[in-house]
Amino acid sequence: MQESQNIEWKKIWKDDYLKWICGFANASGGVMFIGKNDKGEIVGLKNSKKLLENIPNKVKDILGILVEVKLQQSENKEFIEILVNPFPFPVNYKGRYYFRSGSTLQELKGQALNEFLLKKAGKTWEEALEPQASFDEISKDAIEEFKIEASKSGRYPIIKNENDLKNIFSNLRLYKNNAIKRSGLVLFGKDPRDYNINAYLKIGKFGHSDTELLYQDIVESNLFQLPDKTIEILEKKYFKKFISYVGLNRIEKSEYPYEAVRESLLNAVIHKNYFGPPIQISIYDEKFMIWNPGELPAELSIEDLKEKHASYPRNPIIADVFFKAGLIETWGRGTLKIIEECKKSGLPEPKFEISNGGFLVTFYKDIYTQEYMKRINLNDRQIKAVFYLKKSDFITNSIYQEICETSERTASRDLEQLTEKNILKKIGERKGTKYKLKFGG
């Protein structure tokens, strides 16, 4: 057994540990053991009888909740077991709110606290009503686009002939008690930032470092039109086009597959934490990244995203609108589609990760062209090795010597330089060392 989401070990009792009980109560519950070290080994207690009485009273008086406290014995040593149930209402410790996440305790502040309190109240930001808003603030173009897509998808066919905005919003659960919900205004509003200041997207083109911002764009739009408007800017200004011909037909191919990029943007819009900062796209010579605030739900891991999985949308009302428009599925296949589209285009598998409190997707392109490698001063041997790796999973020092007809010492120096230039990543040590292409590997 080890410390986890639901288990905590402490050698002795301190009143400050009421924070941990608060964190368990606000999350999924848990067990705290007093009288065990950080390896879970029993060290015993000298004042166990007194703690058995004091702890439940302090929990009740300070946190306002009831917990089950048991005296346990093993190996002739006594320890305390505190069982904490999850509570449907928010629990605070001296006016501060704590939450158990993994094996850590987090104090909730700002946007995270707002989201937590709404969730405990059985609400989300999507459901907040805006009584002063009117349908004059709704974009007719966005609604017409939605009607076309929803009718075409077959998931909401009666929308085709519906022109009453009140009926449309009511059927989409965007209207209640004679007021438009905030989600409706952000989804279809003329100026959604009037109701959520961070409902926009930033694009930045970077040079050789994260501090070298070359140029940027701000995309301000309602959420329904935001993905397509963003792609239009990316395709016109940021992504290169490759032109080829089949007979007399001119074919343009973008650096990155359209469907994969669009799916990622849809995911970002649907799963974004709207209490957080805007969605951000960072573009580099060898990759581009889409980041949105809001970590994965507790039910999913990064590895789950690489296979069919259940769908847990952070913003279910927004997700339902995009579903009715036929733009997303509800089967957790979005990330699979992104991976498949990249592979079909001959690109490396994109990388999914949690970063800076948000979800990050990184797309890699094949930067290993003769022109690029000459520009970064690779020698002919190194270029030959990179072309070898484009067709092979890895290279070793001995393979390098063979294909480049060089000595072990020269091979070692060349491979070290390729690693320093971030072209290769080193795996293993000594004779078992292998090298792989870094981006997308």
C-alpha cells in the first residue's frame, strides 16, 4: 500500500492536518492514518486514547463535518484511522478550501475555487443566467451556420425550418426562466467576451526560443465559429503549403492535416476551463502546439486517450451543441482521429500531455529536409544518419560507423552534436545506447 488519492500517513497528530481532512471531504473521501511513517509502517502513538476523543471534536467544531475515528492495534502498537466521506457541500478550514488531488493537497483559489464552488452547488458556469441579455446580442450568421450543420448531420433535423431564437435556445438548453444562459451567449453571441473575458484564442509564431515572439494574432469569435476562423488564419498566415500536380490538376497540401487540427480545436473549445486564460497556439519551425486550460478528468489518463474511451466533457451544454451540429462524437474517439489523421499524412504521432494546469497537444512535422539540416550546420555524415532514422526506429554508434564509413570516435562526436542540437534523443548508456529522432519519437 502507498499514499495515493485516498490515503495519507502521519507519524503524529497536528491540528494543521485538519487541512488534509478538509481536502478529502472536498474530493472523493479518504483515509488518514495517525501513527504510521511515510512508508506506511506502524510507529505507534503514546496519546492514542486522548486523540480518539479530541480528533472528532476538532473536526466537528472547525470543519463542521463528522468523520469516523477508530483506534487500531497491530504489532503491539496503536494507531488511529480516520475515515473521511466525500461531502456534497464545500468544506473549509478557517475560511480556506482544500482539495485532495493525487497524493498532494491543494488550496483552491481564484478560478479553481469558483469552479469548485459552482460544481458543489450542482451548477457550472454554462448554466448561469444573464437576465439583462437579449437575443439582439446573438449572431444571426452563427445561428444560420448551426442550422445548416445540425440539419445536415441528421441529429437535429427540425431545426431547418425553425426561425424563433427563443425556441432554438430552449431546445438547446441555452434558455431558462426567461433568460439566456451564459453558455448561449458565449456559443453564439456577437461579442462573447462581454460574458466571459477569456473566451478568445491567441496564436503566436516563435523563433528559436520561447522568448522570441515573431508575430501573433488574437482570434475573437463566438465559440461555434471560433475553430473554423482559427484554421482560416493558420492556413493563410502560419502554415506553409506544398504544391504538386497530378496531370493538369494543382494540389495544395498543408504542413498539418486539416481534420486533425480542427478536431484539436474543437476539443479545446469543449473541454476548456472558462475560468482560466484563453486557448493558446504556439507555432515553431518544427512543431505547433494547442494548449487549453483545464486538466483531464480524474477518470482518464493520457494513455486512455490513445484508445477508445468514455467521454467526459467539461462543458456538457457546449458539447451537446457541437454534437447536434455533427462536429463531434460522444464516444471518446476525438483523440484517436487526431492520431490517425497525422499518420495518414505521414507525420509523427502527436504528443498529449498535462502542462501548466492545462491540456497540451503537440503536432510535429517532418523538418528533416536537406535544406533545413544544412541551415543548422549538420555535416554530410550527420545528414545521412538522419535520413537513415527517417526509415528506421533507432541508430547506434556501430550502425553510424557502418553507414557513414567512419571511426568510433568520429561517430561518438557526431551523435553527441546531434543530441545537443535537439535532433536526436539518447536512450540508455554505454554499449546499449540508442539514438532516436527527438521530434515525434
